[in-house]
Amino acid sequence: MHSLWLIPIFPLVGFLINGMLGRRFSKTVINTVAVGSVVLSFLWVLKALSALAPLNETYVEHYFTWISSGTLDIGFDFAIDRLTMVMLLVVTGIGSLIHVYATGYMAHEGGYYRFFAYLNLFMFFMLTLVLAANYVLLFVGWEGVGLCSYLLIGFYFLKKSASDAGKKAFIVNRIGDFGFSLAMFLIVISFGTLDFQKVFAKASTISPEVQYGSITTICLLLLVGAIGKSAQIPLYVWLPDAMEGPTPVSALIHAATMVTAGVYMIARSATLFERAPIAMDVVAYIGLATAVMAATIGLVQNDIKKVYAYSTVSQLGYMFLGCGVGAFSAGIWHVVTHAFFKALLFLGAGSVIHACAGEQDMQKMGGLMKKIPITFAVLFIAAMAIAGVPPLSGHYSKDAILMAAHARAPWMYWVGVVTAGMTAFYVFRSIFLTFFGEYRGKAHPHESPAVMWVPLAVLAVLSLIGGYAFNIPEFLSPVLPMHGGVHDESLATIATAAGLAGILLAAICYLFVPSIPGALASAFAPIYQTLYDKYYVDELYNVSIVKPIANGSREILWKGADVGVFDALVNGAGTTSMALGGLLRKMQSGNLRTYASWVLIGILLVMGGFAVYGGAK
Amino acid sequence: MSGDTFFFYAFSALALLGGLGTVLLRNAVHCALALMTSLLGVAGLYLLQGAEFLFAVQIVLYIGGIMVLFLFVIMLVNLDQASKLQQFGRQTPIALVVALAAVAAIFSMLSKSAVLLPASVSLTPLTGGNTETVANVLFTDYLLPFELVSILLLVAVVGSVMMAGKRTE
Amino acid sequence: MPANFMPSAAEYFRFAPEIILTIVGTLVMILEAMTGDRDKSSLGYVSLLGLAAAMAAAVAANNDPGLAFQSMIIVDGFATFFRVLVLGVGMLTILVSTNYLSEAKANSGDFYALILFSVVGQSLMACANELIMIFIGIEISSIASYILAGYLRDDRRNNESALKYFLMGSFATAFLLYGVAWIYGLTGSTNLGEIRTVLSHGTAPTAMVGISAALMLVGLAFKVSAAPFQVWAPDVYQGSSAPISAFMSAGPKAAAFAVMVRVFYTSFDSISNQWEPVFWIMSLATMVIGNFAALQQRNIKRMLAYSSIAHAGYVMVAVTSHSAVGTAAVMFYLASYCLMNIGAFAVVTWMARDGEKFVEVDDFSGLAQKQPFVTAILTVLILSLVGVPLTGGFFGKFLVFKAAIDSHLMWLAILGLLNSAVAAYYYLRVLVVMYFREPGASTVNLPPVAGTLRVAMLVTTLGTIALGIFPGLILGFATQSSTLGK
């Protein structure tokens, strides 16, 4: 035994200590507990991995039988294979860095202990999600991270927008969870188990004709879950709003780890997806569409965090594209490199916002290069990485995905390349607006303390060399064999060129000829406005889904079922007011008789039902 | 039509009409009397079944005891207020339709059955008197329910005592 | 006809829980008269002991399962499970009530006696094997509940609630009784097993058996507040005192479900083609009405009432599946439901305070800052009501929908899952209010959490978590007991 359970338990203990006693602790104690617990679990991951090396086989630890119903047995099991290992290192490694950063970033915020307690709880659920050896346990982590995300998005609860954003995230995710639950039920029906190894073993032996239909359904439902968690079309709307949370949260949960859970889940279920070509195509299309759409929105946003939020949505789309064209390991590779540079972008943005005393609008920044040089340096590296400039990390993973896309269908590659160009453009637009030119704000920018920039520096190094140093697809080849996508120099060059072109274009528009963006915006005002308003998707959802449900439930079901059609007949209007004055009137108005009428109608319906289904005999 | 059948329908009609009267009449005393009629009809049905003991209990307890108590209460309570109230809510037509539909449903289902009731169960001839038989069944086969009903009554008594108890206002 | 009937010791043993409860109930009433004006909380503890003793007797009786009293009583795993459940509900209710009653200056032995008697009725329902016994059980339980609903006589909301509950309840029970009469006429028996035997011959006219089943279903559906017989529940739960709402939403409901499962799975097994579609529609309607009506509620008791309707809908889904897995799901779901619902009402009881002034969802504003303990409790319970993993509520739903899918009720499962997604919204609002709002008038002067109430909160919360992490604790027993003794 390698006591894998210790890995998630450390943060859980941290959560319990800080959550219950944190109010009385000094900040030093809270920091020690919060950061220490995550670092401990990082160290334990390293220890377990060195003991388990080279990890060619999946290593499973069974703790107890969790639930046993009929033939179905669900164990409380943790498992490690190479895929898990990659995720564990990312989650605990980046998690540790962000925890350290947060001690600096949150130093002057209220609810300090609460913040770190939630953050630790998040780590616990995320690690459970990654370590789970079956779908149910994965679902536990899945729901848990959703809950923590909701609590942390709404952390600044005095801001209405923040608590609304929290709610939105939770509810949109429930739609995804609904698909996931259905998928689990279908897996039980089809395979009689929810254990990863058993499901995949059975899936790889069944004959194509018999089961492929149901496997496709399972995969599509799993995809619904992944779409919710990883913010893909049409459920991506919660992620940009989620940026209402504190910046370390955006970096950890909404960029580096939780949102990639959907990609992880699809990669984990690769055996199933490989047997469901239609589902694979859907994954690829959704990923590609999301990547393009989010990138176009990112082009015109002015809030620095919003830009990076849409960028995250777009990059997640890339990962989906990778999985969808069969290059699961490339998708995971992008998860890793994205974790490096996107965490860096967010933390850097946090540092900028910190320096500008909370300002997030890029139009009120500018010229910060000299005032916060370290932040500028790391952000610049991150931007180069995401733009795919060789030999930075993003270049490798993005190339791997684009190669695989080309092997699947060349047009996908070309769309991906254009998106890469847009990505480079909007990221450098944010860099130029923030750091170049004249300072347009009123605050007095100052460099962040060392606890904040040291993690940034580490992430910057990882963003620099992460792609070259860690060849994830090769490492994952025992678990996720790499398909297709022969490396083609000319294709790679085109992709790189697209990135460079994007940077160049941004430089022209925002450094050399600053009049171009305004002229373009007014020349193509309708398009600009549509992009700026994010294609009006939120408004569309509001009108087509939210309002009808709210009104429907109020008008029809509440008033209908409760106050009743009859009540309206009796009183002319619903009177369920529980005001004492209305009480007698209510009782005399025949409310009881109304209820009795309901019961009578019910009886009629029930008897009718029995008559219809059996009376004919 | 044999005498038994005639009396069956007669008593049934009495019970039903009494029931209708209880609901429809406005004067509370009239209602109580109508209820008595209904109970009387039921008592008659008991008699037809050869359940003399139940017949006697029905007459003595319900009509003799409980209903007379009802009448006393009605006379003690001021009923002027009640008679001024609207007797039926406006949902009456709906309720009527639904009730009739329910009756229709029952009858339609009955009419679909080839046999209305299973072949009549031959009654075991009673040994000893009617009272003795009832007692025997009640204290052997149905001892437990019989005892449990006493709990039911106890609860009802506690409840009525509490409801009637002094208010603290 | 000699009176040769003499119950054996084993039969009394199988009936011991009810006997103990009745004796303790009567004892509490006598003690009430003897203690005069002194504090009556001690009577609550006597009642607790009585319930504990009855629970021990119920567990012991399960070692020697079988019939008793001319097959009127059946002791099997299913009966034991529900007996223990309703006894536990009784204990929790007393824990929740004591402090509330003292503050309302209404603490009296009558209250505890009524709780005990009501539990007697529910316990009878759990182990009854005979329609007349079922009827008596329902009536004992219901009449006691009617009185409890109006227990605070000076509170007009209580009065209204009690009157409504009584009239509607009697109305519905009449149909149950009508159905019993029909079935007796058709089969010549009121014993569930014998009815099953007669009906399985297929000689009785199906249509008429259908009517009797329909009529009995009406009575039972009313008790579990399944649509379209749910109209009473919101008014009654809202009008009654919070501890009583907790009791009514748990004990009588669980017992009525036990009866429903036993009657329909045993006696009406052979006409399942008739009742399964009706159950299908009812369960869907119940879920939809409960969840969607709850969306708009501002009063937390009313919201919990609608939510309890919705939960009844989920249980109905499991009943509809008509299988051993479904039975186990019913049992597990009700156990977790009782825990989380009583826990939630315990918090409401604490929050509402004397006179129940604070029963709006918004009254929980900023509770997280003022009273972290209760907030944590309510958070766990709410998450369980939503059905988030690691809670009992999750496994309850999981089992229910698994049962439905096993029985090829795919659409019902899907619609049910959609419903549970809707439910997240209104539950979530409570969390939002607690965590993301500033404390308001209601949260300024919070009362201390009384010891008994604290115990009830902890027991329900830990129980909910325990069921979520180790569902095997009771799932194993439920699965073993899911084949009813027929």
C-alpha cells in the first residue's frame, strides 16, 4: 500500500482546521495550515510516484466496498496510472504555487480563513476526482469541486453580481451533471459496473454491432457533463461570469484545474469514445466551435480578466478538439501547458489588478512596464506561450492538436490555425494595452510582494520549458496511444506563422497605429457590438429559458396547483396570503371545498387510469 | 321480486336519500333528522343480512345515543349565523360533474365485468345466537384490532379534551 | 365455536414495540396529571426512553420473524426497517420539540403522549398484514397528527392547519375504507396474503379489482401527499408548528409508503399492469408539482412542504419500478429523507423562535457569519436534499433512478433527474441567503441552540453524511428485506 488516500486527506484536514478554528487563528497559522497541507500532498504525490515508478500498470488501492446493490458493487477505490499521475502533479503542483500566491493576494481581504478553507476543500475534491477508480467516486469529486467553485465565485458576496455568478455556475453545471448521471446509469445497464478498468475491459471486448449504439449514447451523455464542467458551447456562459471570484480562484479553479476536469473525464473514458466515432466527431465540432467563438469574443473585451476568461474557454475548446480527433494525449498535454501559462496569465493579471488598486479595465491601464517589471516579464512569457511561439510550452501542445486535427480533416486544422492567430492577437492586445504607452489610470502602481511574484517566476519557467521538457504524449502512450498526426514541418510552420502574425497585427493596432481599432470598430459597428456583447447568448438564454421557467412555475404550477383554478373561480383571484386577517376569509371562501374538489378530481383520474389500463379485460 | 330484494332496495334508498338530505337541507335540525333516516336505512340492511346484533347496536347507539346528542348540541348552538351563510361554494357545479363522472366511471367498469360479483359465498350457518357469534369473532380472530380501536378512541378523547380545554388568551 | 384462541408468547414478542409504546404513552398522561405545574421536559425524556425501548424490542423481534395474531401482524425485515424508522422519527421529533414547547409555554405530557400514540399507529402500519389493521393504524396515526397540528390552540395558523388536515384527511380515508370494503366483497378476505392468492387465480373481475385498488390508492396517496392529492400539504405544514411539520412530513409519510408497497406489491401484484401506469403518471406529476411550485416560495416551511412533495414523487418512482431493487430504494430513500427533512425542520424550528416570526427564506440572511454551526448543519442537509454526492440524498436518488432504469422506466428516470436539477435552484437560494447576504434583523439576536435541538441537528446531519459515505450501513439490510414476506 502506498496510502494514496493521504493525498486528498491533507487538504481535507487543512479545510477542517481552518474552517472550524480559523476565525481565531492569526494569518500566519492559517497560511501554514492552508499552504502546508497542499504542499504536503504534493510531496506525498512525489513520494508515491517515485515508489510506483515506472507505473506501466494501473495501481489500485481498495479501501472498502462503498455500496453494494444486487450485482452492482461500487468500491471506495483510488487508482493511479500515468494519466492520473500527470493530473496529480498539475493539481498539487500548481495548487501549491497558487496557494502561496494567494497568501499575498488575499492579505488584506476579509474572510481570510474562509477563503483558504474553501480553497483546501476544493483541493480535496479535485484530488478525489482525479484519483477515483470508478465513475461514482469521480462524480463525488466532480460535484464537490462544483460546490467549492460556487462558494469561491460568490466569495465577495456583498457584490450581487458575484453571488449571481455563483448561482449561475452552479445551475449551469447541474445541467451537465444531469447528463453525467444519465451516462452513469447507462453504463451500469450496459456493463453492470462503474469501475473504470472493468468498464473499459468489457467495452474493448464487445462486438461492434451489438453495443456501439449504447456506447455512443453513453459518450454523448458524458460529453454533456464535460461540456458543463469545461465550459463548452452551449454551457460555457458561466465561466466568464465566474471571474467575479478572487483572482487566485480564477487561476486555480477556472483556468488550471477544475475546468479541465471535463477533458480529463473524456480522456479517462477514451476507450469508450474510441468506440463511438459519432460522439468523437461531436466532441471535435463542439471544441472547434467553442474555440473560434470564444476567441472572437476575446478580441474586443476590455476587462483584463474577461479576456483571459474567454481565452480559457477557447483553449478548452482546443483540448476538446484534440480529444475529438483522437489525440487524447495531445489534449492532456494542452491541459498541462495551459495550466502553466493560463495560471500565469491570471496570476499576472491579478498582480496587475493588485498594482492598479483593483482596476480591471485595460483602458485605464497602460505604461505599466516600468512600474511592475517582474509582472510584465512573466506575463510576456505567458503571452508568448499561449500564442504558440516556439520553443515555449504552448507551441508544442497546440501543434500536436493541430497535427491530429489535420490528419482527421484538413479544414479543422485551418480553422484551428485562424483561431491561433486570433488568440495571439487578443493576448498581445491585452499586453500592449496594459504595459505599453502611457498610464491612463489614477492609482499608483507598485510591484507585488515576493510571495506573489515568486510563484509567478516558477510558473514562467514552466511556461518557458514546459512543452519541451515534458513530452506528455510520449509519456502517456501506454495509457492513451497517440493516433495519426504525423509531425509535418510545413504545417507546424504555418501555425507558428499565424501566431506571429497575430502578435504583429496586435502590435500594429495598439502600438504603432492606435487609431486602427477605433476606426474598425466604428466601420463594422454591428459586428463589433455583437462580439462585445458576446453574441447576446446570455440574453438569449434569459429570454428563452430562464424567464419561461420562472414565469411558468409561478403562473401555472404554483398558482395553478396551489391556489388553484377553482380558487380563482371562487375568489376571482388567488388568495393564499397567510396574513391573519385573511385567514377567516380564506377558510370561508371555500378553500377547503376547493381542495376537496381537487381530491375528487384526483380520484376520478386515478380510477380513469385503472380503467384505461385494465378495465377492458 | 322477492321480499328480501324489495326491502334491500327500500332500505338502500332510505340510506341514500337520508344522506342527500343531510347534505342538502338548510336547517341543521332537519339535517340531523335526515342523517338519522340514513342510519336507519343502514340498520335495516343489517337486519336483512341476518345481523340482528348489529341492527340493535346501530339503533341503540347511533340513533338512540349519538344522534340525540347531536340534536342537543345543535339546539344549544346559535344557528342563526350559520343559516345565513352561503351553503355551497361556487365550485358546486364542478364538484357535481366530477362526482357524477366518478359514479359513471364505477358503473362503466362494472358493466365491463362479465360477472358482477363472485358466486355468492355460502354463509356458514350460525351456531348459537347472533350476539354470541359476533362476540366470538371479535374476541378471537379480531381480538387485536378490537383492542387497538381502544387506542384510537383514547387518542380521540385526548384530542377532544385538549380542543375543549381552556384557552389561555 | 369454542374460544380456543390464545396468543403465544412469541406472538406477543413480535408485537412488543406497540405494547411498550402504548404503556409508556398512557404512563406519560398519568404523569402529566401528577406533575402539576412543574416543568414537563422530563416527560419528554420518559417518552424518549419508551421509544428507545420500543426500538430495541422491534430489533429483537426481527430475530424471530413471522406472523402473529391470526396473521394480522407480520414481522419481517421490511416491517422492522419501517418500525425502526418511525420510532427514530418519533425520537427526533421529541428532541426537536422540547425546547420549542417550553418557549411557547405549552410543554405538556399530552403532547408527548400524542406523539407516542401516533408512532404506535405508524408502527402498526409498518407491520400490518391485514387491511383492517392497516386502517386502524392509519387512523391512530392520523388522528394524533390532526391534534398535534393544532396543538398550539392560541395560534390561529395552528387551528386552521389542524382543521384542514382533519377534514381533508377524513375525506381521503373514507375512500381507502371504501376500497377495503370492495376488496373484501370481491375476495372474501382482508388478509393481504389471502387477497393475493384469490386475485392470482384471476377469477375476480379485473375491472372491479381495479376500482378497489384505485380507491385504496387514493387514501394512501393522500397520506404520502402524492399528486393530485398533495393540495393539503403546503397549508398544513406551513400552519403547524415547525417541530410538528417535521414529524408529519416524515413519520406518517414513511409508514404510508410502507403500506403502499406492501399492499400493492403483495395483494395487487397480479394486476400490476393496471396500477403501474397510474403510478408512473402520479410520480411524475408529484415531482413536477413539488419542484416547480417550490421555486416560487418565500416561506421556508412552505418551500420544505413542496420539497417534501417532490421527494414523495421520487419515492413513487421507486415504487413504480415494482421490483426488489425498487423496494430497497424506497427504504433507503425514506430513511435518508426522514433524516434530512427533520434536520432541516429542526433548523427552521430554531430560527422561527417563539411565535414563529422568522420563517421566511430571507430570514436566514448572513447566518454564516453569525452562527457557523447551524449554517454548516443546514448546508449539509440542503446539499443532501439537492442530492449532492457524499450525502444520503445522493444515494437515495441514485438507487431510485437505478431501480427505475432496471425496470425499463427510462423516461421516468430521465424526467426525474431533470426534476432534481430544477430542485437545486430553490434549495440553493437558502445557501445563497445564508452565505452571501449580510445579516438582517432576524439574525441579529439569535437564540442559543438548545441542547436537545443540538443533538437532533447533529444526529440528522451525521446520519445524512454516514448514509452518503457508507450507504452499505442500511442498504444491505434493505436489500435483504426487499423481498416482502408474502
